[in-house]
Amino acid sequence: MSARAELSSVSTSLDELAGRITRIAESLVGDERDVVGPDLFEVERALRGARRRLNRIVDSTGS
């Protein structure tokens, strides 16, 4: 597998992980949501940022 293909696969995995984190954060209720929710949303933002950065790298490598 080429580096570009592998990095693209990692990007997809990051997107899926971010989605899972978001769903978990949104499913929290009460005190759990107040305490843990903001941190989970921060993790989600970090994962999406990492995916965007990785996509820029993949795009810069060409085909």
C-alpha cells in the first residue's frame, strides 16, 4: 500500500472516530454531560483538525 493510500485510510479512520466521540458526547445526560461533555467535544475538534491537516498532506502528495 502506498503512503498516500495509507494516509487516506488513516484520515477516514480519524473522521469515523470523531463521529463516534460526538455521538457519545451527545448521548450523555445530566451531570455526566456537564462534566465530561466539553472534554469530549474538545477531543472531537482535535480529531477533525488532525483529519483536515492530514488531508492537506495527502492532497499535497499528488496521485
